[in-house]
Amino acid sequence: MRWLPVVQTENGENPGQDFSSAASPVGEGLLSEGSCDEHSISPGSERAGGVGIDRRVYFEVFGCQMNKLDAELMLGVLNESGYQLTDDPSEAGVILYNTCAIREQAENRVFSKLGNLTGLKKKRPDLVIGMLGCGAQNHQHDIFRRYPHVGIVCGPGEFLRLPQLIAQAREEGQVAALDLDKPVRFARKENLGPRAHHAFVSVMRGCDMACTYCVVPSTRGGEVSRPVSEIIEEAEVLVASGVKEITLLGQTVNSYGKRLAPGRRIGLQHVLYGLNQLDGLERIHFITSHPRFMNQELIEAMGELEKVCEYLHLPVQSGADDVLRRMQRSYTIQHYRKVVDECRRLVPGIALATDFIVGFCGETDAEFEETVKLVEEVRFNGAYIFKYSERPGTPAADLENDVPEEVKRERNQVLLGIQRGISLELNSESIGRETEVLVEGLSKKDKTRWSGRNRKHQIVVFPVKGNEDLTGKLVTVKVTEVTQVVLVGERRGKGS
């Protein structure tokens, strides 16, 4: 069975990134993998009518791409245990929410949904309700107290035990599984994602960084990297099933390789070289990178390997060194600029995307102006711009959150306006040029247009002509007009 997500997208964080408030996205075509999605997962054309209600699952996912991949792994083990999906919670015997702890807004949506299930649980005492993922890990001490009708609290380290946890909750009423030290089985037997031609592949889990505003280390634990051979084997299975594009995931994906082989230096570039040799695989992306670990070997691999796309998401968060020190980002703006220069030297035409948090604790007008200067000088293709709000339990929560909300809003809008202009100018350079597009399907906004992405991860749309299904095919499009987010054009030649 292939389970397809139905997505209602909201703006938000990237996998491995650590934002605390609502975002203002610029260049979403570049940064869509950074969108914070809330989506229910439905069985597509197959409904869960073939099993009893106790084996019907309603599933919603909140958060980053890592959460989406975790959801695929969860669905895999549920499928193996005879569960089927339903898109109607009233028909489900199990209701599960895979949650995000990065943003308070996302958590509040989950809490609202949990509260709304009180009546349904009273009517159907056998209903099992589960809160899973980072939000569950973050609020493990008070979920059962606040929501006594919840039966499962399961962190991201134990979700593969879901079938057993469901059975245990039915027998005992409530069960918690929150160990972050247990090994997690990464690999899937098949691609259960929404697009048959694209798959996420995790190269690592957890985070060893100590950014003061971030909850990820406490909700996902320390870094654990997968062996290169295991990643390649999973990719081979996915490519054999029709996957043409793979996105490698990690909280700080370019720090991959720590502790894998004592005495040997293994990095993400070794994974890229292995994947580049796979017949049938057309494109490779990786997200999200940390400036500290963007080393020469990795940049050279990006420039040398034909299947690695000319796109890098490299969050900077602030243009002021003093703010970066308070954030404990472990690099300076001088270092960041050197990385950008080297990327542009070794990867011609690379598209650079980033993230900013404005209004972080103690940010002065002068420090914000340093961020403005960085944006104007680096000229990113796209950016996510966030207003800071503190997350309980983080080191930054002990700092004085002294930037007024109205100042945060103003700075957000100023930076957003500058970046919008830059994104439009850079996109305009594509007018009259041809670009290779991997078609994702019909545009959600206009069913008379196909929509896909080029190697720089920009959204490209072009008219539907004839009855040919181009989903999953590579086509050439000549760009005729642009917005700050989308390239519009006409198809040239035939796809592959």
C-alpha cells in the first residue's frame, strides 16, 4: 500500500533548524523543504474499510522534513502489523499526532486538537490517542496530566515500537516511551512518501550543537550517523522503485560522520560520491547544513559531482557576531562569508538560501543593521525570516527577552522587503534561459499548469499541453516570466 499525505502547508522550520516563532518566507521555491507542514496522511485511493475499527489509524504530521520521514517509518511498522489508514478520525480506532517542538504555534495546534478529542474518547473508550515525536519528548512530564484521555506519549527515539505501544495502551490505559538512547532502524523497505520520484533519506539523527534558542538536542538526543554503506543500500532500493531525486536529511547534515570510524575521517562527501554512482538517480540534495561544518572537501564534492544539485541551504541566523555569540552558533560572520565565497568559486551558479532570527535577546539597532548589510552584500536567493520568541527549557530562556514585539515585527518586515527585492532580481536573470525541471505534478493553484523544480530548487510552472502525464519526468522549460518565488515558462522538447 502507498500512503499519500494530504498537505495543508504553513511556513516554518527546516529539519535540524531551531526556530521559535512564525516565519516570513522569502523565495519559498528555494526553501520549501523548510516549510513547517501540518498534514493528515490518507490512504489515497485505498480506504481502510478492509479491517476493523481497532486497526484503522488517523495520522497527522507537524513540522520539518525529518518529521515527515519519521512518519514514513512509523507507517511502515504499522502497515507490517496490519493497520490501515483512514482520512476520517471518526472512523479510526487509533489517532496519532507526530509533533514538533520547535515552534510554540505548532505545539498549540496539537494541544487544541488533543483537547477537541475529549468528547470522542468519552463516546468510544477503546479509542487510542497518541502524541508522538519532539513535542511529546518536550512535554513528557505534563501531557497525561493535561490530557488524561491521551493513551500514548512517544518520543522520536521509540516510534518503531508503535504497534506494541498501541496494544499496551489498550490494556493499561496509558504508556510512555521516551528513551533517546535506543538504536533506531533508519531504512525503509519502500518509499511511502507523497511523490514516487522523490525520497528523503536520513543520514543521521540528533544534534551535538548547543544553540541557546534550540530544543532539538533535548528532544532528539545527540548525533548518531549511519554507515555510508547502509545509506547507499537504502538509496539503491528507492531508486529501483522509481525514485529519481533523493534529499539527505540531518539536523546538521554536514557534520555527518562523527564517531563512525575512529581514526578515519568520514564526511558527507563520502555519501555523495557513493550516491553519484547510482544508475537511475538523477538528483541529490542535502539539508540542513551548519556553517561550521561546510568544509573544503564537501564543497569540492558539490562542484565535481554531476548529480549533486547547485543548491545550498546554509542558515546564518544573524549578521552580527555578538548576536551569534549569544546564540552559541560557533562561527563568525567572517567565517560565514568565506564559506559563501568558496561555494560560489567551486560551484558555479549555486543558489544560496538561509535563515534569520530577528529580535533575539539583546539585539540592538546596530546589530540588526549588520544583518541588513549581510543580506544586501551576500544576495541570497531566498531566506526564511523569523521573529524570536523564547522556548521554555532552552538556555536563551534565561536571557532577557528585551526586544519589544513591535520592534521584532518591524525588523522582520524590513528584512523581508529587502530579501523579496533581491529574490526577484536574481530570478529575473533566468528570463530567456532554459532550465531542467523535475515535474512534481499539476500545480495546486492552477490545474492547467505543471509544476516542478529545477536543480536550484526553484519552483517552475508551465502550461499543460496534451494528455501526457509528466509527473516524475525531466523536461526542459524556457523561462518567460518570474515572481520572487516562481519561474514561469514554456516546455521545450521531450521529457525523460
